[in-house]
Amino acid sequence: MLELKNITKKFGDKVIFDGFDLTITSGEVVAIAGPSGGGKTTLLRMLAGLETIDAGQVIFDGETVALDALITRNLLGFVFQDFQLFPHMTVLENLVLSPMKTMSISREVAIAKAEELLTNLAVIEQKNAYPFSLSGGQKQRVALARAMMIDPKIIGYDEPTSALDPALRDQVANLILENKKLGMTQIVVTHDMDFAEKIADTIIKVNAKVD
């Protein structure tokens, strides 16, 4: 279970979150919807350690996680909206880079793990391909595999259906639902309420305070 208590986040004089609380049950799919600029993506970035949390508590399975340790705890694996795959690296190289650098995993172990994930996500044949040659759906799966390389407790998706056609949107929905069957806790930031209703156990509308 993930609990956020009294979370505060500011950018300069702008207050993004002021006393924000959220509880997510393990294995749950939570969709976070709300207006642009309301803090949805910032919430994911904070849990991934990519943005600082100014105040509050993050509690996972009863243990308080130090706010300055979120990036090393690998609490949340981030699937970026635009995938952010390195264009000069193959699919396999994109996957093994982070765990080798941040977790001191050997290249051999990282490759074995990457190939297993790519196989499970049905993109193993693309392991030596470069991102430009992949379809939108393949990029989404590769981005998910990369997020899973650090063994996160939670997967966070930032607008995973943005700019995708209906067929690819359905593929992403099925992927999230497949992960749910495996017991994975997932947070999905989206503006697409139809998509949210299809995949989520809980839909939270964020109207973060902005001054």
C-alpha cells in the first residue's frame, strides 16, 4: 500500500500541492485525471525521485520512505509520455543502461533481464533495432520494459495514450490490464476519461491548488 500524507510541492511562488493526501492499495490501477497544469505529471515525477517533495510523508507498506531517497529506492518506474528512448541506442542498450549505472548490475545480468522482459512484452525481435524504426505500440512496450528494469514497486504512466490511434490505445489498455493480473500496482495520468474508466479501479480527479 502506498500512502501520501500532507504532500506539499512548490515551484517558486506557485503552490502545486498543498496538503495533498492519497492512498493506493497494492495491485490497484489508479487513474489520475485533471486539468493541464494541475500537477498530475509532477506527482509521478516526485514519486520517481525526478522532482523534490518540499514536505509531507511517503509511506510504502507501512515504512516511511525518506523524501530524498525516492530516486534510489526505485519506488516508481516512470513510463514517459514521449517514451524518451535514446535514439542513438538500440532497444537493448536503452534497457540495460539505467540498472547498470544506478544498481551496479553487470552487463550480462542486465541483458538477460532485458531479454526476458522484451520477450514477455512481445518485442524481443526488436532488441537490436533503433527507436526510429519502432511503431508507437512497440515504443510503448519498450518504454514499459525499461521502467520495469529497476524492479519498481509501482509503474507510473504519463499520458500513455497521447497521440495514439484507437487501435494502439486499446493495446496500451490491454497491457495495463495484463499487468494488473500480475498484481502490479499502477498509476496512470491521463486526460482521456474513457480510457481511465476502461483500465482503472479508482479514478482520482486532481484539482491541485495553484497560486
